[in-house]
Amino acid sequence: MPSDKLKQRQLDDLRKNRLFHVRLTEELALKLQHYMKDQSMNANQALTGIISKFFRNY
């Protein structure tokens, strides 16, 4: 049975292709924080929703 660290590492490896890092301008970061607060979302939920809406309308 794999250790917890090994199991977590394996799960992280499976998620690597879905991980993105971005740097936002200060203005965009403030808008995102405002949106997150208004919608009672964390950053992951907010960004997933915004990106999903973009591609649904694409």
C-alpha cells in the first residue's frame, strides 16, 4: 500500500496537465477578488466559472 506522500505525488502527476499559473495586473486581480467575494467563491471556482463561460460562448 503506497504511503500518503506517494499517493499524493501520483495524484499531483495526474493533475499536472491541468495546472496553470498566471500573473494578473493589479486591476484585474482586484476585479477577480471582487467577483470572488460577490459570488462567495474561492479563486479556483471563480476562474473555472469564468473560463467555462468564455468557451461556452466561443
